Amino acid sequence: GRRPRDPGPPRGRGPLDAVVSGWPGDRPPPAPPDRRSGGIGDLRRLTVGATGSTGGVRRLAMFPLGTVLLPSGFLPLHIFEPRYLAMIEDVMKTPERLIGMIQPYDIPSGETRLHAIGCAGRLTAFSETEDGRYMITLAGVSRFRIRREVEGFTPYRRCAVNWSGFERDRGAVEADPGMRRDQFLKLLARFFDEQGLQTDWENLREAED
């Protein structure tokens, strides 16, 4: 495939700059986080603002998928559907490069709905194959709660979100010396199996507590 490239900072204003980040049309977006200092930590502050409910990103492009992204975790994804290829291209035009990973579920009428809580991931790695598919990696930033779905002309779903209640996701890394990791992972595996969920168990086992 083609050589991987970093999405880098946005060049000019894209169609989702005002929609995803909520900036007035006549005001330029803030500079992207400096990768040399703070990294994801700086992104968390930029994303949700000081209170978690105002400022920063208030709307997210949604990727409904039966795979779980956790805060501070990493999720590799293979993108090939045209609507999600368009989503990736739009997201890369925004300073934060955030995608809302959310679990979908079907109701008897056949409609696919979204669960209330998901996790925002920052697009941190990107490569394109010769046939136009994208290989990306998301870094988990923070959970969010869906407020409402946003109508629009994009081929993918977008939602207004609230970050309140998940401040610890964006705080310092915590450690629990009393955690029984093996028992926790066994219990988590049972829960995922009962709910029909999937995750990258290899990366999850290697993740910090």
C-alpha cells in the first residue's frame, strides 16, 4: 500500500469545522495541540473545556461498531465503506480529529439505534491502501453521553454530546494496587460474550491498569 502518513494539522477549513467544533464561521479554530508537550492530555483539555459541559467539541461524527474503545486505549480499524471513508476525510480536517465510537443495537422494527454512552477516539495514525481503503488507529480520550442525533447531509451519523460525569477519564492515570487483573479480565470476557461484544483482547491484556 501507500506509505503511511500522519494526518497532521488541518489545512484550511473543512465542512465539519464549524459543525463538529462549534466555532463561529468568522473565527479561526484554535491551534492543534502541540505533540511535543502534553499530547493526549492537552487534547483532553481542548476537547471538553474546563467544565466538561461547555466549550470544546460538542458534536461528534459517530462510528457505530460492536468493538469497544476505552479511554487511554488504542483501537486499530480498517475502513472501507464509502460513508466512513468520507467521515475519516472530514474528521482529518478538524483540529482534534475525534471520532465517537459507539455500540449500536437493533429494535424489532429493524431500526438501528445507538447506546447512550460511547468513547471519543483521536485519529493518531493513518495509511491508505492502493485500492483506496484506510487503515487507522484511534487513541481513546474520554467517554461521552449522547444528547441527541444531529440531522444533516453527511452520509454518516453525528450526535451532540455531553462530557459531564467522565472527568476522571481526562485526569491523571490512576492505579489500583488491589486490582485482581486476571479475575477482572475473566469477568469482562463473560460480559462481552453475553452481550455479543468484541474487543482487541491482546491489547487489552497489555494495557495499564
